[in-house]
Amino acid sequence: MLNSLVDLAKESCSDKRRELLGQVSALFIADADRYTSEEMTLFTGVLKKLINDAKTQDKAKLSARLAHVDETPNDLALELASDDAAIAKYMLQYSNSLTRDDLILLARSKGQDHLLAISKRDHLESRLTDILLERGEQPVRRSIADNPGAELSEWGMRLLMKLAGSDAPLRESMTHRADLSAEHFEKLISLLPEGQGESVRNMNAQNSQLVEKILHDAGKAVAGGSLERRRSRLDAKVALKDIRSGKTSLNEVFLAYSLSRNLFDLAFILAEVSGLDQKYVTNVMIRYEIDGVAVLCRALSIGTSEFNMFCKARGAHLKLSKNAIDNWMRDYQLLSEEEAQRVLRFIKVRLKMAEAA
């Protein structure tokens, strides 16, 4: 079947080639982790041939799909990342196939839209962040300030602190960074209106307390014990692959695992999707308090009905009353997705700093 792809790629009809591009990319994504190096080379050659004459919207669609596939060959990822911003932005923001040197080269040579896409990556080394801050205009610098995964050098921190004095959105983003020194935090607070400054200070303290809970030894914090892996027809790795390929949604998988009360594998899936270590996700799942797991689930856009089913499974595991579950649901409904995502970003940086220390 793979050998016939080369012949199919020779089709001259644009509609047929568009259809082929979709079919070949779907075939590649379906089993990307199983192909031999020879088969990967063949796929790369066919895809490159098809995208040469593809329209922008078709290449953008391909880039969006391949950006989340770690097995995407580097040369194909780099070709898409070097294209127009409408095509490149997906690769630049999400692809793990691009190397640090690739990103540095692109950051030094591409325009503002490309820089903005790079600035939104989950993790940016300080060397790359410095290039983005140096070449980027206001939207890029604001994006860096709002990205907790962007490591800041001493120079980068000084620059953003200086800009914060006259840029309110950037200043607000900086107040929520987990890597601020106490001195920088107090300086930013002093620039805010009195009521807002106190609110930010309280929020920062609450987030820090939540990080401490997540780091705390779960065995000392709860009576629920460790999560047991239940026998089930559900396969967590297959489910995760289906989520990443768009074959199913996280909400659907979350509900299925909650119904089966398979919290062990659900913790694995949530950890992989969120980028947290599974030990931290397991910790918040077996604690009495709901705040940690509520932040995680709301940040991942888990629906209210799905979370309700999860709370029932969690309540059964912890042997808690219906009243406790109702209280969890009230707290969950009060938590906004935007705030949860902000807190989750804060937590991830603080956990990384704690592990490094």
C-alpha cells in the first residue's frame, strides 16, 4: 500500500491531490509511532511532493495536524515552519520535531507573526526568549510575559520589568509569573491600584499554598491511599493517542474512565495532556480538598456533567458523603476556565523550580 502512494502523488488534478494529501496525512498520523525509517522516508517524500502545489489552507490544515505528532520528520516540520505564518504558526507553537537550533534560526530570520507563534510554546529556553524579546514588538513581548514556560534571563527580566511600567496588560501578566523575585513582585504591586494590588497578592499566596499541597506527601495528607488500577477494556495509551489525533475528545475519555472508576489510568491521561508529572496528578486526586484537581480539570475544559461523574467516582474512592460531592460541584462551577489555566501555568513553573532546587 505504501509503495502505491508515490504513484498516487503524481495525480495532476488539484482536487484529487487535495484528497490524497488528506488521506496520506491521516495514514501517517494513524501509525506514526510504528513505521520503519524506510517507511517514514517514503511518507516524507510523498507529503513534500503533495504540499509543493497545495493551497495555503490545505498546507495550514496539514501543519495543524502534524504539529502534534512527535514522529513528524524534522525536515518536513522545518519546511512547514518556514512557510507563511498562516501555515507555520502551528508548527512553531506546538511541534516537538523542531530542534532548539531550528527555533533560534527561525526567530532570528522570520517576521513578527512567526515570532508571536514561537513565543506561545510551552517551553522556551532563555537564549531563545532573549531573541524574541530583542526582535519582537509589543504583541510578542506581551506574549512572553504571559507565558510561564518562557524562561527569562536576567536581561530579559529587567527588560520586561521596565516595560511593565507603561504597559498595563504586560504588567498584569508579570504579576502572575511564578519566577518573580519578591523584590520584583512588590515593585509590580506598587504600580497597581491599592485594591487590585491586594487582590493579586492574595491570589499569589493562594496559588503558592496550592503548590505546597501538590508537593506534599500524599500519604500524610489523605485517607484515600493510592489509586488502584482497575481491570478494564479501556486502554489509556490508545485513548491518549485518539485524543491527540482528534479521533475522540478529552471529555469523552474523561467520562468513560470516570464511569469505570479507573482513576489510576485517568490520572495518567490527565498528566500527559496537561504536561504534569503523574505523581502530582495522583496526589490531587486522592486528597480530600478539591481545589487542585478542580483547577486541573477546568483548565483542560472538562465539562460540568463529566466532572460530576468524576466526583462520584472520587467520592466513592475516598468514602465521602453526597454532601461533600455537592460542595465540590459548587466550587467547580464557580471556577472560570481562564483563571484555572492561569493557576495551572503558575503551578507548572513553581513545580519545575521546586524540582530543580
